[in-house]
Amino acid sequence: MKTFIHERRTEMNMTQGELSQKLKVSRQTIISLEKGKYKPSLVLAHKLAQTFGCKIDDLFIFEGDENIE
């Protein structure tokens, strides 16, 4: 899974720590999300989209076997 969380976060001049506090998750969760190693719950994905003022689809791109056919 490819994410655009890092790009959105840096556009807003927000640190990983600030984002983690805002979302009430650990900084490690933000790191894993940015690297595409952690798939967020729908609730967390929604909170991310709200924080960045965008749609969930703008933050996550599913690749390969992850797509539903």
C-alpha cells in the first residue's frame, strides 16, 4: 500500500509527534503508516483524512494483490 501521509503532514508543517498526539496514536503508528507497513482501521483513515482536509482515497493507494477485483 502506498500512502501520501508523509507528504500531507510535511505540507502542514506537522511533525510525526504532533500528528500522533492529534490522532491519539503512537508515533510508531505514524511511522508505520507513512512507510505503508500498517493498514489503518477505517476510523483512523477517516481521522487522517479529516486532519488533512481530504478524502481517504487521496491518502492511500492499494497496489497489487490488495485490490478487490
